[in-house]
Amino acid sequence: EPRYDDLMMPTLDDDDEIVSILFTTNEKIGIMSELGNFILISSEEIRPIGRVARGVCGMKLNDGDNVVSARVLEEGTSYITSVSGLGYIKSSPLTEVRLTGRATKGKRIQKVDDLLVDFLFTKSNEDFLVVSSTSQLRINMNDVPVLSLGTQGVKAIKLPGYSLVVKLNSI
């Protein structure tokens, strides 16, 4: 039976954690931080390295900020749909975000009074789930306002005082 100290894991600092693992072949990758910054990079910029190596910087972060989500851009998607922990959701046209190099801060995707928790690349008339710590809600893309980058969005889900949105799931 394998022991944890026998596993080959990437080298991480004490305050680092793995947020997403993506399998890519020359795709574009979106990375979002909890304070609302977003970048779109090409996976070709990420050089192959050994599995225990630290890796390369994907996104520069402001003090107190953390990466919360990373996803591969799928063909045919038109929007970036983001959600905050308190349930504020919005979509922005993908055309408002340009491809940048890795290790940049990116653009502000959503103005929030709380923290962003997740995003999806979405299409018109697509259904997805808003998942909270106590419930989930199925939403159609046509019910989400399409707003420019930097705006707040609308309340998607009523949450009891102790509950927070934790992620978005494609259906």
C-alpha cells in the first residue's frame, strides 16, 4: 500500500494549494482570482517540466488575492460567466478579453463586495448549475445578464445567512 510520502507531488510553498488540474493540448486557458481579476493565456506558454517541479507563474496576484478557478476555453463559447460567494452572477462577452501572456494581472472581470468563487465559459441558451454549500440552482444562460467587464451582476440565488456559493458546474 503506497504511503503519502512515497507519492511524487509538485513542490509547493506552505501557503500554496492546487486549485485546478487541466489537461491541455494547445488550448487557451482562463484563470480567475477571488478579487475579480481574469487572464486568458495560451497553454503553449506553459513549458513541460517534471511532475515534482514547482511550475511556472500563471497569474500575478495583488496582495491578499488568490486564484480560485482555471478552465480550458472550449470551442464555440461566447461568454465568461462569473459568480461571487454571495451569489452575484453575470456574463461578459468573451470578445472583451484578449489573449495575454502568463504572469500578468489581467483585467477586472466582475466588481464585487465579496469574493469571486468560480467562472465558466458559456454559450447562449446553455444550462449550468450554481452550487452553494446548502443548495443548487439550475440557470439558463438567457436568464443571466450580459454586462461589460467590471460590473457587479445580479443576485442569482437567495442564500441563508450561513451559506455561500462554492462553484459553477456545466450540465
